[in-house]
Amino acid sequence: MNNGFHSNAYRTRVLSSTIGLALTFVSVFLITLGGITTVNASSNEVSCFERGIADGEDHPFNQRTYNNCGDDYYQGFLKGCMSVEGNNRDVCESATDA
């Protein structure tokens, strides 16, 4: 009878440790996932500067967005465009000419 008590206590301890470890991993995963942000150029929650960066990296200059945002979009576009290997300021500024 005494042996059964120790066996059950051991199982309970192992189960508690396993549950605690699982909860820790879930917490770390959720915290990590919550800290990851992305910039979607089509989202309304993105600043004009961030839209410019995204367009400068992967898309042509968007005159309509520039008309709505002004210099913030333009400066972001230049920054994004110049981050692409091989581009310089002259190349990026010429890409903004309509």
C-alpha cells in the first residue's frame, strides 16, 4: 500500500511538471507571436512613410498614394528604393517622375 502511494505521488509530480512545461511553452509562443508585426501596404493602419518603404522595395511609385500622403510617402519610397541593392538616390528619384 505504501508503494502505491509513492507511485501515485510520482505520477502526479511528473504530470504537474509536464503541464507546467507545456504552459510555459504556450506562453512563450504567444508572447513571441504577439511581438511580430508586419507591414501590409494595402492596410489602412500603415503610415504613409511605411507605405512608401514597402512600395520602394517592391512596387512602382504610386502617384495616387503620393497625392494623399505627400512628402511622408515620397521619403519612405526613397528609403525603400535605396535599400534595394544596386539602387542609388538618382535611380530612385527618377522612379518617382510621372
